[in-house]
Amino acid sequence: MTLELWRLSTAVQVASIILIATFFAAYARQARSAEGWAWRDAWLANLVALAVTVVFWVQRPSGAMFGLLAGVYMGAKLAFVVRLAQGTWALAHPGSPTPGGAVPLAACAMWGVAGALTVRSVSGLGAAQHSLMTLAFVVPLVMAWRGDRRLTGWLGAGIAARGALAAVAAVAYAVDGGLVAPPSGTTLAGTRFFLAAHSAVDAGAEWLLALGMVFAMSARARREVEVANEELLATQASLRALADRDALTGFPNRRALAAALRAAQPAGATIAFLDLDGFKQINDLHGHAVGDQALVRFAGALRESFRPEDTVVRHGGDEFVVVAPGLDVVRTQERLAALRT
């Protein structure tokens, strides 16, 4: 019964990991993001570890072959957690280099070599590996919970669930190997039943973890779209402002006149239309550069003669319109006299 249960639970986990690893491989190829590559590698490493498990239970190896398979399994399982943590970091800190670089993966290889040389029982392997994984899961969990919860909330929940199962499995393997006494209320038979079925439970936790990754990636993609849309709207506003402004004088151009009139309509305004007599002669005799200088000087005089709340529009070549809200005709004429002076 226990062997059949193990086969069934392992088949469930194998099917799950194949689907998850295939999805993240396709996502990484399309998105080409740092977290996508890291999480693809994580699930592929988990798939390698599970394949080793299947080979182990089919072949029942001993001696050097047992050590080799144990080493590959332990290194791959730790690499799963390491790449999970690196992907979580990349998600929370886009564009930042991964802390430690390749050192954590080198540590995974060393852990596998150590396991190959020292581990000689399934119980010892399970207790050591799941104990280390329980501790290792703390790293991505802290990263997820210290980040933006709107991005990493579900991811943190998946990591916590998978880490909790690793802790339970570590205790179960230790009990099965006689390394610790069974907790109160448990039996050795019940512990072995859990070990036979825990692959299926792991599959459920790993689906929660995978969905947390998907939610995090989709939330960040949505945020990037929102930021890009805000930048686009700001750019459009800037371009619209440039289109409504005269580059030479800095005044609004005739496109802005209708809006200025609408804004002044409720309270009323005095409107003055001005042009420069003999301006064409300046251009003809001295050139357009001198004519531009004359327009700039005239624009400065207009700014000094009217209030900041008045709108001065360059309506044409040497034609200007002033919209002065709340300014009566007499005071407007006084300002125009000062301008002439």
C-alpha cells in the first residue's frame, strides 16, 4: 500500500512539475526577464531532482551509485531554492545585479558533492536535505515580504507553504531514520504513510508557489504598463504645450487663444490687439535675425507692462493679443501707454 501510494503521489508531482517547468521555460523565452530566467532554472532543477527520485526508486541503487544519485538530488533541490530566491530578488529589484553572482550555485554543487560522499540512507538524505531547504526558504520568504506586497504577497504565501512542508518532511525523515523520537500523537507507520504521500502534498504547495510567481509577474507587467501610460500622457501634454507656444517669444500662439478667451468669459476681460508698424521694413533692411531680436524685445516689454495673470498671445508675425481678466479699459490704456513709451 505504501509503495503504491508513493508511486501515485510521485506521478502527481512529476506531472505537475513538468507542466510548471514547461510554462516557465516558455515564459522566459518570451519575456526575457531576469526573474523569468531564474524561475525557469528553478523549476528545471526541481524537475531534475524529481527525475533522480524516480530513478532511485526504480533502480534501488547502492554503494557509489546511491551516493551519485543522492548528490545530484541534493544539489538540484538546493539549486531550486537558490534560483527561486534570485528570481524573487530580480522581481523586487529590477535592473539590479543578483547578489552573490554564481557563488550560491557553486555552493549547491559543493552541497551535492558533500551529500554524495557522506549520505548512505534515504532517511539521512531526506532529513539533511529538507532541513537545509527549510532554512534556505527563509531567504526568498524575507525578500518577498520585505518587498511590495502588491507584487509579492501571493509569492510569499507559496514560499511559506513550501518551506513549511519541507520542515515537516525533515522531521518525518528524521523519525523514520531513528534520528529523533516521534512527536506525541504520531506513530512510525503514520510517519511512513506521510512520506509516501508527501509528494502529492508538495505538488499542491508548488502549484501555489507557481501561481504566486505568475501573479507577481503579471502585477509587475501591469505596473510597467501603467507607468509607461503615465509617461506617454505626460509626453503628450508636453508636446501639446509646445504646439500651443511660440518658440521665439515664449508666448502662447494663436492655438491657445480660444482657451484663454473661454477661461476669461465668466468674469469678463479686456482684450487688446497689437501690431508693430513698419515691422516689414526691419526685416527688409536688416534681415530676419534683427527682426526676431525686435520681436523678442517687444515681448519683454509686453511682459513688463501687463500682469502675470494676463495672457499674451502671439497671434501672427508682428501681431499680439492680450487677454486681461478683470482689467478695465482705462487701466488697460494706461498700460498700453507705458508700453508705447
